Amino acid sequence: MPDEKFDEKDMEKRDEKAPQEKSWEEKGRNDPVSAITWAAILIWAGVVLLAGNLGLLGRFGDGLPGLPGIQIKAWPVILMGAGVILLIEALVRYALPDYRRPVGGNIFLAVILIGIGLGDIYGWNIVWPLILIGLGLSVLLRGSWRKQQ
């Protein structure tokens, strides 16, 4: 009998907790999108590293007229893929109201990861202007989005 009362009190305390006091396990059950995102990033990294170790990554564009061959390395591809996965998470959160939360940080991290990956492949003299254009478009879209609401 005392065990049942203890269990009931423990359950009541857990139910009364504020959202910021919930354990990681409780938060994970309510938000599977983050868990799926990070699992996808780990799987992507593993697949790319395996492809690199098996020699499937190499030169891209060899033999194409007008294109210099670009050496494809694993880490830039991993970073770009992680950025794309984070962008997909932001779109999912925007599309599904049940999982909606602020995604500005994820979008910022995604742009940084994609930029680093592209910088290693194409060079920073091409990537920096693209990042500036993207940031400008972001500010423009955010301003027009706020006007509509």
C-alpha cells in the first residue's frame, strides 16, 4: 500500500513539471522530429564515409568539356548533407503544426554547414558571394512575411 501512494505522488510530480523541467526522455517522446533529424545526419555521415572508404568518391566532372574536375572529399559532402537535412527539418516543422517551434537557429546552422562544404569544394571566392546573396534574400523574405501577417 505505501508503494502505491509513493508511485501516485511521483506521477503527480512528473505531471506538474513545467516544460523546461522535463527530462530529455520526456522531451524526446513529444518531439520525434529532432531525433529523426540527428539520426538521419549520423546515417548520412556513415554512408558518405563508407563510400569514401570504398573508393566511390573521387573526381566529379572529369571528361566533361569546359568543366575542371573537382576532387570530392567525404567531409565537405557530410557537412553539406547535414545542412540539407537541417533545412528539411525546418520545412517539416513549418508544415506540421504539431511540431512547430522556432527554426531560425537550425536554418542558420544549415547555411553555415552547406557554406563550409561548398567552400571546400568550389573555393571561398564563389561561396562567400552566394552566402551574402542568401542572407539578403532571407532578410527580404522575412520582411515580406511579417507584412503579410
